[in-house]
Amino acid sequence: MTMTKIGILGSGQVAKTLGNGFLKHKYNVMLGSGDVSKLAEWKEKGGIHAHTGTFDQAAKWGDIIVLAVKGLVAAEIIEMAGPQNMMRKTVIDVTNPIADLPPENGVLRFFTNFEESLMERLQTQFPEIHFVKSFSCVGSPFMVNPPFAQQPTMFICGNNEASKGQVVHILEQFGWGIADMGKVTAARAIEPLCMLWCIPGMLHNQWNHAFRLEKL
Ligand SMILES: NC(=O)c1ccc[n+]([C@@H]2O[C@H](COP(=O)([O-])OP(=O)(O)OC[C@H]3O[C@@H](n4cnc5c(N)ncnc54)[C@H](OP(=O)(O)O)[C@@H]3O)[C@@H](O)[C@H]2O)c1
């Protein structure tokens, strides 16, 4: 069986953590960066299924793409990676629209507003890409098979049902319960969960939690 190829745009903590998660679950992974030398150690430790390249190479190579770059430059990096390389592909959007401003009373500042999320902006700018918001509402140490006593919930949204199906499959492998909140518009509600998740950390240095949706 051919292994699914995951192209990850990013070289930061999230890119490496998810890259390792995909390797653990037997995917082929390429991390893409503007400076590939940053990723030499990750590649070395990752073994034969771990690859590195430019943003453009990772976007072209992946069957599924993960967008794990700074929110402020997300659109710019999709342009660098070549939107044509991601046409009709699932792009797992992990980004949060965090502004370059200090938090206020432990609350992060966003450059978006409640009428327009970052993922909506990206979906409008790149209509041929199938964005699915995921992994944005938890810190990177808990993205892959988190060790909580009860299964936490990942909130996802996106316009393409088949792409959301691919993400649901990945999230199940990664140990998550899934709450599908519908179309891209729901990113207006999902992205701010990052603010909420970070408040205990900013105020009390507590970072060991995740959200869980209880239902009757
Ligand atoms: N950290 C977390 O726990 C966490 C959790 C949930 C969601 N997120 C979101 O996931 C995304 C990735 O987060 P991260 O913490 O792994 O990394 P990050 O520092 O937010 O982003 C690093 C990536 O952004 C690229 N980039 C391009 N221009 C940049 C610039 N001017 N300044 C900084 N980075 C630039 C870097 O490119 P090069 O490769 O060329 O250096 C690198 O690949 C962010 O949108 C973040 O909000 C993070």
C-alpha cells in the first residue's frame, strides 16, 4: 500500500510535533521552510520517511497539506508555496491570527474580528484550496495522542466534506474526539479558543489542559 504523503508548511514547534505524529502513524512527511537548514536535525531523527524541502516542494509533494506558519504571514507563505500546488487538496489549517501585540490581562490580541476569521480570509483568497481548521485550539505538546484521562475534543470546520472526512480520520488516529462545527464561517468561533486556551498559561503558567465537549 502506498503511504499517504503529508506536506507540512512550517519549521516551528507545531510543524515538528505534527510531523512526528504523522511519522508515528506511518505517513510519509515533508516539512517545508524558507530555510531548510533549520530542519536538518528533525530530518536526521525522523528516519527514512522524514523529508525536508522548500515551501513549494512540500506543497507539491503532499497529498494532504498542513499549514503551520505564523498567522500574520499565512497568505504570503501560501503564495510562496504556490496555490496551484494545493488546488483541490485538503489543507489542515492550524494557524491562529495572533497579532504582534502584547497580551492584555493574559488575553492574546488577534488581527481579525468576529465577522471575519483568518481561515475565511484564506478561503476567499484561495478558493480552490480545501481548508479544514484543526489543531488550533490546543498547545503543541497535546496535539498527538494527548494523555488526558478523558478524550478531549478537537473543533474543526471547513467547506469541503470529503476533506473534513480525511481530517476526521487523522484526528481519530491522533486520539481526539471530533466536533465538526460546519462551514468555514465557524472559524470565527474556533480560532478564539486559542485565546481561551492560553489564558491559564499567561496568568498562572498552567498549560496542561485541553477542551472537551460534553453532550447528553
Ligand atoms: N505553538 C503552539 O502550541 C500552537 C498551537 C496551536 C496553533 N498554533 C498556531 O500554529 C502556527 C505555527 O505555530 P509555531 O509556534 O509552530 O510557529 P510560528 O513561530 O508561529 O511560525 C513559524 C513558521 O512561520 C514562518 N514564518 C514566515 N515568516 C515569518 C515571520 N516573519 N515571523 C515568524 N515566522 C515566520 C516560519 O518560516 P521559516 O520556516 O522560513 O522560518 C516558520 O515556518 C501559528 O499560526 C500558531 O498560532 C500554535
